[in-house]
Amino acid sequence: MLAQCIVVHYHELALKGRNRPRFVARLVANLRRVTKGLGVAGIRALPGRVVLDLADRVDVEAACRQVADVFGVANYSPARRLDRDLETLRTAVSALIADRTFNSFRMSARRGDKLYPMTSMQLNEELGRHVQSLRPVKVDLSEPELTIHVEVLEREALLYTDKRPGPGGLPVGISGNVAVLLSGGIDSPVAAYRMMQRGCRVSFVHFHSHPFLSKASQEKAVELAEQLVRHQGRAVLHLVPFGELQRQVVIGAPVPLRVVLYRRLMMRIAAELALKERAGALVTGESLGQVASQTLENLMVINDAAPLLVLRPLIGMDKQEIIDQAKRIGTYEISILPDQDCCQLFVPKHPSTKTTLEQVRRAERALPIDEMVKEAVAGVVTQRVEAR
Ligand code: ATP
Ligand code: MG
């Protein structure tokens, strides 16, 4: 037996008691979805790990690329599945190192089955000696050029050298649904990523000012969503016509309050869409103090319009940290493309940074808020987004 597989580890310590079976079941389901059609013959949840068994001669790297994006995966390795007897392990280790050059190595055995006749330590010594009988290489426990991992499980052993980091977090879907307010900017895509990493299935809501402005912001929103959904398979994107509402705010409300009034309208509209798809929260890319609308006072006033929990995963992050993460997750290059965001339309030079509820409520009494929300919701175009 020398079958190809991919072994996936998750952070067990982060899982509390009864959550674990749910976590593992969701992880397996998500892995199954993203590797469909790639030659995965079966996925097995074993104690402490998940094994994807691959059919003969399939492209291991293609399957690995998919696994690398699945939240809940702490690390993963392309591996060989073997019988557990020492002779088979020795032969497999010989084959494994046959075409490799290295000067130092380390054995890293783990015994998942405590009934196995050898301890991890004995396996390390036994197989380590075997390697040294084949090659004049030295053991280096701290910085070896090659680490040979052996996991002895109940029915099989897994052998691998290449342990790659996964994205960590919780499997998408385990924490419920949220609706992300996705602009074309740098911040909100990072906010979406962070919530997916905490196990949320996301949908996207984008407000645009077409036909007052070009369609560029919508195209960007689509591209950003496509980049992000590689972590959850697919998602819906709601495109909300917002220009007419902005026009009404401009005509009917004091200039310094515009931005906060736009945001309050966005909250109400997004909440309507979110409730329809049974999302438990809205998500924004707001970060404290970053722009005028993100003071404590204004955030409170914006929050007041949302009939739903609002999550702001970037609230305590520095802009540079957000940019660094945007680069890592592949959204930065899309976010910096020029566009015409709705927030550039009719924006005052000096927006109020200390808006009060009394001020906005007074301003909103002069506007047909309910109808405006209804009209925007009626004009929403919803599309399905697939990973690129
Ligand atoms: P971003 O980089 O995400 O655009 P920002 O720093 O530009 O954020 P704002 O423009 O004040 O900050 O927007 C704050 C949040 O409001 C955004 O992170 C996003 O969640 C939401 N938002 C703003 N504009 C839009 C839009 N056109 N469509 C959807 N959501 C939006
Ligand atoms: Mg923005």
C-alpha cells in the first residue's frame, strides 16, 4: 500500500469539547466541495486529522491549491499512506529520500494509536538510524534541511516531508451567515476575509451611484467578491442603486451630515437584504478614527440605524496592518484600481465628526426614509459570484 493522500491538521486546542464534531464535519464538507472533480476518492475524519485520499495519478498540487484556501486548515501535507509495520516504513523512507539531496534531517514521528508496539521516540531512533545507514547525513533537531514526518494511526501510517501552513480559523458556515458591506476600497474586503476566517458564510452588498457615476465600482466589487469567495465556494452579491438616494439627501439635509446619513441608509438597506437571507449580522470595514465618519460619535449614530448586530472586525487595526493583510489575501491590487465610488459623489468638504442622534433624526424627518429604503431595495440586482 503506497497511496497518495493529503493530510490536514487543525488547531485542536482552539476547539472546545462538543464543538469539535461540528467543526470537523463542516471542515470535511468544505474540503469535499472545493476538491470536487479533482480526483479525491474519499475524505476521512480520523482522530485529530482529516485525510483526503487521492485516486491514482491525480494532480496532487491542484488538490493542494484548493485545500490551501479552506479555513479551519492549520496545515496540510501531500503524503503517502502505508501499512504500519516497520519494514514497510523503512522501505518507504528509503524511497522518499532516494532522489533528494540534504545534509541534515530530523525524524518527527507521532503515534496516534497508543497500542502500536513502538513509541514515537523508538520510531524516531529506528527510522533515523535507517536514514543514516543510507546517507552520511547528520541529525539536526532545531534547523534540519529535511524533516520526515511519520504518523502512525489505527489502520495505517502516513509519511510526508512537506508541511505547509493553511489559513487557520474556523470552517466557513459554522458561525452562521453575515452580510458584508463591500465598497471598492481596501478595508471592507479585509473585513470580509476576517469574518470568513471566523467561520461565517458571507454575502456581499455593494452600493453604487450608476448612472450618476460610471460602472467601475460595480466591476471592482464583482472582482473583489470573486477573489474572496475562493474561501467559501460561491456567494451572492447585491448591487444596490444608491445615487438617487444620495441626490435626495443632498437636496433635503444639512451638508455636514451627508456622509452619516448615507451610512445610515446603507445600514437600513443592507439589514433588509440580510434579514431576507437569514444573516445574523452586518459587517463593515470601519476602523476607528480612519476617516471623518469613523469617530466614536459618528459610529454610534450610524449604528443606531442598523436593526441588526454590526460587526467591525477592523475597528482596532492600523491602516498599514490592513494594507498588509489586503496584499496577502490578494485584494489589494484590485482595491487600488481607480473607480468612482458612491462616496465620492456629493461629499462635503468638512463632514461633521461629532454628529448627534438628535441632529440626524431631525434631518431624517425631512426625508421620506422608508420610501427611499424601499425604492433602493426594489432596485437591487443580485448576482451569483463564483471563485476565479
Ligand atoms: P473601505 O476601504 O472599505 O472603502 P473606507 O476606509 O473607505 O472603507 P468608508 O468609505 O467610510 O471607509 O466606509 C466605511 C465602510 O462602509 C466600508 O468599509 C464599507 O463596509 C461600507 N461602505 C462604504 N461605501 C460602501 C459602498 N459603496 N458599498 C458598500 N459598502 C460601503
Ligand atoms: Mg471607501
